[in-house]
Amino acid sequence: MSALALGLVLIAAFTHATWNFAAKRSGGGLPFVWLCGLISLCLYLPVVVGYWTWKHPVLPAGTALVIIGSGIIKLAYSLLLQRGYRTGDFSLIYPLARGTGPLLSTIAAIAIFSERPTALALAGGFAIVASVFYLTGGTSLLHADRSHLRQGLIYGFTCGCCIAGYTVWDQRAVSHLEIPPVLYDFGTQVVMVTLLTPLALRRLPEVAHDWKTNRGKAATVAILGPTSYVLILTAMKFTPVSYIAPAREISILIGTYFGAKLLKESDAKRRLVAASGMVAGIIALALG
């Protein structure tokens, strides 16, 4: 991997962990997610207009349905993620979601597309499972005083399921239908905001409160989310995906560090060790 590609991927990893950290600190729910989507749409609109004017793309049949499907999955992910951040530690939810996503994507590829992983990939999957087990305290999860960790495990795992779902869905959409990524991501944002708008309008006092207290964090999410995505796409133009995919998951370590050190969350050492194990497992998955 070239120094330029590595730099882009590391910046993308940092921006991804940062916008998630901002989402955690907001303590918001549906109104906050709607605000983030609205700001993102406003920022995306001139980019999309410029791209359309420049390229004059012809979209394939079925594009709308594919985008709607992706938007629904990502909406579920966004709402579950915010709920998880409101009820659990950042250094628990973030690595769980990011670490289980690639593992579940691999399982989906095996089940749906009949792909056959190598021994190295299977070892990587085992490392991720073992790291998740260690991260959540192993058998201590059965104790009554660990109920908050069990709840965090549920939200982290369901977010990971959503990540796996939209990863497989989007990869097929962009590579097979050849939908331009900028238009595709913009379309999913439109779907998310459209679906949330009727619900958000019923909760205008909460929207107003989030705008007053969390608009900076909402802007951070709206700006850095698409930025990290574009950086990864740029690096993929001249670097094999097998190098990009594992390198970008350094965000797991960054996010875990944010939670352990900046938020002073408990079990810092355990979570950093477990996050390192997840990154190693994801690298094995990618190389396998």
C-alpha cells in the first residue's frame, strides 16, 4: 500500500471514529438522527448537482428499489446505534458493531453467494468471536450486575447485523449495477430523511432542543460520515480492496481509545486488548 493510500485510510478511520464519538456524546435519538440526515442532505445537494451536470449518468433499472432497500437498513442501523450509545459505553458498543459487521458479512457471503473462505479467514472469524467474548466479560455476563453489558452486547450485535446487511447490499449495488457511489449514498440519505420526517415533526420540541444543544455534534456527524466514505472510495481507486478493508478497521482501536480515555469508561485495558484482537481477526478475514 502506498503512503498516500495509507494516509487516506488512516484519516478515514479517524473521522469515522470521531463522528461516532460525537454521536455518543450527543445522547440523542430519532430527532438527532433526523437532524444529521437533514444537514447531510443540504451539504450533499450541490455536490450531487455538480456531479450530475458533469457526468450526465444513466442509472440502471431498479436503482430506486436498491437505494430504498439500503436506506431502510441504514436507518435501522442509525437508530439502533444511537439507542445503543444512550444505554451503553462507547468503548463497548463501537468495537462490537464494527468488529461483528465484517464477520457477519463473511457469513452472509458464504450462505448467500456460496463463497468458500480459507483457513486464514476462518481463523480470523474465530479471533473476532473470541475477542467479542473477552470484550463483554465472558461468562461474567451471566451475573446480575452485568445486565448493562448484556444490553450493550445486544445493541452492538444488532448494529453489526445492519453493517453486514448494508455492506453486502451496497457492494452488489455499486459493483453489479454500477450506480455512482456519490449518487447512491445521497439517495440513501434521501430515503432515511423521508422516512424519519413524519416522526420527527411529531417531536418538534425534541428537535428544537437537539438543534440548540447538539447542532455542532449533528454537523460533525453529517460532515465526517460522508467524508470518511469518500476517502475510502478514493483510496480504492488505486489500491486493492484487500489492503483497504483491514486497514480501515484501525477505527476500532481509535474508537475504543476515545471511550476508555476521553469518556473514562470502565474496563479500559480489557476493551483495548479485545479491540486489538478484533482488528487482527478482520485483517485475517480480509487476507483470507
